[in-house]
Amino acid sequence: MSSIKYVVEGSRPLQGSIEPAGNKNAALPIIAASLLTRDRVTLHNVPRIRDTETLVELVRSVGAAAEWRATNTLEIEAREVRVEELDPGLCANIRASILLAGPMLARCGHVVLPPPGGDVIGRRRVDTHFLALEQLGASVTAGERYEFRAGALRGADVFLDEPSVTGTENALMAAVAALGTTVLRNAASEPHVQDLARFLVAMGASIEGIGTNTMTIHGGASLGAATHRVGPDHIEVGSFIGLAAVTRSPLRIVRAGLQHLRMIRMGFERLGIVCEVDGEDLIVPADQPREIRSDLGGHVPKLEDQPWPAFPADLMSIAIVTATQCRGLVLMHEKMFESRLFFVDKLIAMGARIVLCDPHRVLVAGPSALRGARVESPDIRAGMAMLLAAMCADGTSTIHNAGQIERGYERIDQRLNALGASITRVEEAGK
């Protein structure tokens, strides 16, 4: 088995245009939802990354035909779906394997799932999935593996115990196949949840309240063939805003999905990074204030994540690196995962002035002159944050375990090199 590292030459100015890839967190549930119909589904703008490739292998393992027709176009035809215990090795690679519960219940009435894997960023509970599917008529047995059974799914008034994104997606997929009407309350409303809902509508589902925290699903409709284009990844857009800011470079983010960027832009404006809109594009000028905005009365400001439409948790790592290059003091509060902020010790080793207050909060004082270092990517988002830090640091950095970054960012080395970066991708055999 090989591992991947990036060797990054820092302090290089960037310039040009870049288009965000399709939203991986939309593509994954949409691939899973393709099992709900026997007819052919064509998906465009699917990011060709490790996580989507792994989920494609999983849907093939239960009998679906899935073929890449172009670099980012995927066709899936699930004429027959069989009950199989899914490959524990594949499931251990991605958390999205849990998304097969709803579609497999709908098609087969039974599914056995090994515990899902994914990023090591703290405990990621799956209770919400179980509670929602139970209310829709499934029985769930949890132990070393998760077993779901349902003679028939039935519509219900479902209140989620937390606005879990994947929990909402599983409930939504099960509800479109259930007999009767489901009201899904306290639902997540992130752009990727909206994208999944629109895909289900394209297949023939009836869903009201898309984009809100209460959705009404009129289940039992016959689902058929559909063609769908996955929307742009707003987390990738936020990553590129941070990239332009820390490298002091002018960047145009093409077809950026502006309707989903209001709070993301507000969060970066708090750090002194202001973007401009030109049609469907977002422009990040090189000339920026980079002055952290104090709260009224001169108080230390706080940037915190919350459920959508607030600032997304997946951008906190990027925002922290951005703050190291902005003048002033800011408290960053990551509320969801108790291990996500531990990567800041690597930034401190590179010269950042950061105090880790507790597992959920860091105090960042900027600007700091970062220097190249040998670091490791602990998860997708922290890995991308480390790449941003390396690109604005003086000297050369080596990022080990860079395969984690590639789980979420398609061909990121090639795309950034096209802007003027110097990132050498190295595969190390036997690591």
C-alpha cells in the first residue's frame, strides 16, 4: 500500500480562475439514492475523489451497475439490488456508507452495515439515523454491526433529535419510499441536503419545504430515471477564499453558487477578507484589509459554527489558518467535534500564535510569519488547512498523509499548480 505526501514550496503568488468541484457531500447521498429506482440515473459534476469512488464500489457490491461515462459523469442502473453484508473494509474508509441504510431498506427491506469510518475528528453519533428510521417502521439492531429491517416503511411525523445532515438524508430517502406522508422536523437544510431533495424530486418524489427545517414528503410515488447535476461545493469555495487571502493573491472563483455563500462571506469579512460578485463568479481581490473586526465596544470577536445557514463547521480549520494572516485577535469556536481543533499544534510549530483554550475553542493572534515544516494531514479539512498554511509559509513544507485531502478535494495539486502554486505529489510505496 502506498501513502501520498505533498511537497509544497511556499510564498508563491497565485493568479487566475478556478471552478469549485461538485459538492462531495451532495454527490454521496445522491449516489446512494440512485438505488431507489430500477431505472437509469445520470449524474453530472460528480467529484472524482476517493470517497465517491468508494461509495460507487459499495453500490456495485449490492448489484447495481455503475459506470463513469466521462471524468465527472456517472451512470447508475440498479435493476436488481440484493441484500449483502457490505464490505467492512470499504465501509471503514468513509462515513457515507451509513447512507445506504435508507435506500437498501426501501428496496430490500433489510440491510446489514458495518460501522462507518471517515475522519477521526471526534465522536460522530449515528443515533439520529436509528431513531428516524425506527419512526418510519424499521427495526434496528446495533452491535458490532448495524442491522435494519422493515416489512414496510410507513410515513410518520418525525422529529430528529439533532439536525444531523446524514441523518436527515437517510430519513428523507426512506420517507420517499414509505407509504403515506412524512413530516420531517428539525431537519438539516445544508446545500447538499437541498441537492439530494431536488434529485429525489427529479426522480418523481413529492417533497415540500426544501431548504427549510421542516420538510413534508408524500411517499410511495413511483421513482424513475433522472438526470441531475451536482451543485458546486461551498466548502471548496470557502477554501479558495482562504487560499487567496493567505497568499495575498487575486482569484476568481467561477460559478461559485453564490446563493449559498452569504454566511461564509460574512465570516471571512469578520477576518477582514472581502469578496466581490461578478455575475455567477466570486472575486477575491489581492488588496484586502486583513484586519479582524472587533465587536462593538472593542471586544474580542468570535467566529463560531452552527447548523446551516450559519458558518459551516467544515470551514473552521480554513478560517483558523486565514486568521493567522490577519491583524488582530479572534476567538474561534468549533462546537461540533471535540478533536477537530487538535491540528493547531502543527500550525503553532510553523510559527502561528494560537492558544488552544479547550477542545472546542482557539484564540488566534495575527498576523504570524509561518515557516515551512514537516506536518501530517489528520483529516480532510485540517489537511486542506495545512496546505493553505504551507502555501503562505516561508520555505518548503512536506504534508504527509495527503491522501486524506484527496478524499475531499479533486486533483487539488493540479488545480492549484495551474494558478501558480508549487505542489509536488509523491507516492511512497510500502508506507
